[in-house]
Amino acid sequence: MKINEIRVGMRKITLYGKITDMNPFMIVLEDSTGKAFVRYRSRNVIDPIKIGDYVTFRNGRVVEYSGIIQIRVEPSGRIIPITKAQAELHMMRDSIN
């Protein structure tokens, strides 16, 4: 799914993109269509991640907080580092479907 396609109330979404900013609780994820705020917990992270990494977020829920749309990674959700090529391939497949 692309960032510009997310809507409040969606569940079990998967996103692919690049981390452009982060702190211990929030990641700013960017793809070719926009940016999204992703709230997470350390237990959701499979391998260490940092700004500039490409990742996939699995099992997210879209919510609105103070007028800002956010994706919350569910307790069973995962954040997995991937390569730039993998991210681009997934985004290309999503645009075909």
C-alpha cells in the first residue's frame, strides 16, 4: 500500500518506504507518494534501524491524533529492514494491483 492511499480506520496495513526521521517512539516514513508518522514500540523492531534505512511495516492500524493521521504498529506488528530495491519492487507491485 502507498502512503497516499491510507485512511483512518484501516487495519492490518503493510507499508514500504524510507525512514527520514525517527525517535524512540515515532518514525517518519516516506515513499514516492508522501510521508507518514508511524508509532511503534521497540518490541516491533526485528533488527536495528536508523534514519535512511528502507523498511516494511506489517500489521499497522491507521488512526487520527490531534488532527494528524498516524499509523500505529500493532503489538503483533513488525518493522523489518529491507533494501531499497526491495522497497521499490513492492511499491511497483502495489501500483499495478
